[in-house]
Amino acid sequence: RLVGAAALQEAQALRYTVFSAEFKARLKGAEQGLDMDDYDVHCRHIGVRDLSTGELVATTRLLDHQAASSLGRFYSEEEFSLHGLLQLQGPILELGRTCVAPDYRNGGTIAV
């Protein structure tokens, strides 16, 4: 799990590199070389590091039903017509903003 402001910024920088450079996405925080939005502070972030360099090479974020409830929505409800997710029974976990650095796109990285 990524912890702290510096770790979050590292994840945002990796996301920016992948989403902006490869997919030409227009991202909030682009002027700082980051992909950031209002959801980041409400999510847990996990990552994969190359143990030989310490470099963050993959990241994803997790938004659970409790955090989404405090926000009033899940991220995916803004992107798709999925109204009513918060009314579903039981715990819900939304995975998002997943990305892997180009040199690490292999089964091993995803398996971790």
C-alpha cells in the first residue's frame, strides 16, 4: 500500500506519464506532471515497485463503499450511466486509475 503525500504524488506522476503520454488524456494536474482528481484523497492506493531500483512501476486505487458514501458517488458513476451503486447491499470496492509502466507490462507485474 502506498502511504503518505509523497507516495500519492509518485502514483499520480506514474498515472500522468501513462495516461497523458500514451493516451493523450487531458488531465487535471497536468501542469505539474500529475494526474490528480478529487477522489485521490478518499482512496487507498496500492503499487508495485521494482525492488532493484525502488521505482514505482504500477499503481491502482481503491474506493470503498464507505468513502464513496461520504463523497456521495463512485467515480464510475461520473463516467457511465450507473446511478444507484450506493444503494446496493453489501460492500462495494471500485478499482480505478490502474496503470503499469511500459517496460513492466507482463504477467508478473499484474500477478503482484
